[in-house]
Amino acid sequence: MLASIILYLVGTVLVGVWASRRVQTSGDFMLAGRSLPLMISSAALFATWFGSETVFGASSRFLDEGLYGVIEDPFGAALCLVLFGLFFARKLYHMNLMTLGDYFKVRYSRRVELVASLFLAPPYLGYIAAQLVAMGLVLSVVTGMELWAAVVLSAGVVTLYTYVGGMWAISITDFFQSIIIVVGLAVLAFILLDKAGGFGNIVKEIEPGSMKFLPDANGPEVVGYIAAWSVLGLGSIPSQDVFQRAMSSGSAKTAVWSCYIAAGLYLSVAMIPLFISLCTKHMYGHELSGDTQMALPTMVLSHTSMPIQILFFGSLLSAILSTASSAILAPAAIFSENLIKPLLGNRFNDRQLLMATKISVLVFSTCATVMACIRSDIYELVGESSILSLVSLFVPLTLGLYWSRASNTGAMLSMILGMVTWIIFEFFETQWPSLVPATLISLMAMVAGSLIWPNKLSEVR
């Protein structure tokens, strides 16, 4: 088992080295030269979130809270891809942007770009940390390593091939890793279904309330339900990783259809870990005490044959690596292109920008590794990173595309007041999810700021 994992990780790094031959410019490194065909682009978008939060986090939450507890992911995540394809992909693709931060510069101003980039990059630390925790859990279960040591090793591997090959390495490995994910999880689900004696035996033990999908008709629960859909469904729309995967497509049409295909694939495949967790509970429920995030890997290691173990852990590592790599590249691209470059007076040539992006990869990976060693709740780490984007960036991005009167001042007020409101409501706990009032304030600030302080004629682009 350990030898198989080592070979797999080495192979992934070698793919990154091979892909690095295509990286000649910063555009190649960040967006794979905007040349990905439909199949590879769809696989890359599918792999955006199909990592630790889906296999570990969502299945763990499903065991504890039922279907109602996983509205955020996978359902909200699939919604994000559909909405991005419908309303954002085509418009953004035709703007020919390098990063999502560039959008705020082109649509608004350089000052808005700087503030937006500060809100875009830091939230990724929690998201990257979640992937490193998950990969560390896998290595810890298989090798017996301390979790912190496994996290550090995981960070080293994923950082290396991201640093070397950028988006080209991510996209190519995503394609093959997506195949491994689907095959590995499907085979495991089939085997467990057979061991459990058929679908009927599993269904009999499902608790009546665990398959609840719609909220009860009361205000707070309805608001909480909408908030759960919105965390990833809306919050991940203004995110660099979704943007860079879609914008790496060979055409606007490919970008749009990749979103739709990826959404269908994501929602379908994400059901498999949930089903596997039901099988696990049915057959090995007495072993689920403690950290339910460890339920699936522990069960597979204890109760399946070596080939199945290799297939399962291979699919797990594929899911985590594909998500973690782009999560590291995303803030690095924002940091170098939209913070370092303008603050230094845009004196970078393309080769210097490429090097700055690679150094930023190392910086964000190091910071996320430290966070991963301190915190270990995967689902919460992912959710928090998306909420920050929702309350600060979703409104300026959307209204900037669809409302001609959206102004620089309105965008600035929307980002700052949305974030401040969220912090206040997090500090003073209420029955309402903090993201709801924060998003509403962000919207009102955008509209009011744009109407009261419209752009001057010289600022209209």
C-alpha cells in the first residue's frame, strides 16, 4: 500500500515536470495558455471542489446530520458551476483577463483592484489547509505517521508539482485523476453494496429524518437553508480557482459547456461518498465513534482487500491533489498579478511576473500548512473560505457585469461594508447566519454608493 502511494505521488510530480515544458509565459502558468479542450476543461472544473470536503467532510457531515447537513456541498457547489456557466463564463472570457482581480481593475479602478485582491487571496488559506489536512489523514492512516508530519509531507508534494508546472500541470493531472476518482469510488460502492446484502438492507436502516432535503416553514430555518445553498453556490462564483479553470478553456463556448458538464458530473459522483458512508454505517457502525472524518479510510483499511485499498486511496489522493494544487495557484496568481505588480509600479516583465507567481505559490503553501497543523475540521475550513468571498465580492462582480451604473465608490463600499457586517454578526451571535445580513448590506451599499457617487466621465470605461 505504502509503495503504491509513493509511486503515485512520484508519478504526479513527474507529470508536473513534463507539463512545465509548456510553461513559457505567465499566461501559460496561470491559465494554461487559454487552450484547454472540452474534456480536459470539464475535468478541471469538476475537480475544483471534489477533494477533502466531498469525500471526508461531506460524508462525515452526512453521517452526523443527514442529507440536510450537506446542502452546502455538493448541492451548493454544483449550483455554483451552473450559475457561473449561465451568467459569468462567457462575459469574463471575452474580457481576456489573467486573474479575477484584473476584472476589478478593468471594470472599476486600480484602487478597487487592490482591495478586491486583498479579499480574494487570504480566504484560500483555509481552503488549502483543508486539502492538506485531508491528505495528511490519508497518509496518517496508511503509514501511522503523526498527522502534522503527514500534513507537511503532503504540502511538499502538491507544492512541488504546482510550482513546476502551474495550470498546465494541474489541468493534465486533473483529467487523469478524475478518471481514477470515478472508477475508484464506483468500484468501492459496488463492493460495499454487495457486502451489505443489497440496497434494501441499507435503506431499511436510514433514519426517517436523515433524508430531509427541504426546510420547515419557519423564518430562521428557511433563511438558514438559503444560506447553506449560498455559501458555495454564490460564494465561490467570485473565486480565482473557478475563474482560472474556466478561463483556461480554448473558447468561450468551451468554458460555458465545461461548467455545465462539470456540474452534472460533480453532483453525480459526489453522491457516491455519501452512499459509501451509509454502507459503512450499516456494516461497521460500532466503529464510527470519535472523528467521523476517519470513518471511510479506517473502514477501507480494516475490511477490504489490498487491490481495493489501493484503488480507494488512489482515488482519494487524486481528489485531494487536484483540488489542492489549483487552490494554491489561485491566490498566488492574485498576489503576484494584482498586488505585487501594481504596488511596484508595473515594472515587472513577464519572466519576472512568472517568478513572482512561483514564489507566491511557496508563500501561500507554507502559511496554509501552518494553519492545517493547527485546525483539522475540513468542512468548516472550506465553508469559511467561501463565505468571505460571498459577503465582499459577489455583489461588485455581478452588478459590475449587469448594471452599467455600478461605480467605483459603490464597489468599494460594497466590499468593505459587507466584510465589516459579517465580522460584527460573527462576534455578536444571532439566530440568523452572518452571511445573510452581510450580503444584504453589501448589495445595499453597492446600489446606494453607485447612485450617490456615480463614476465621473473620466472614470467610465
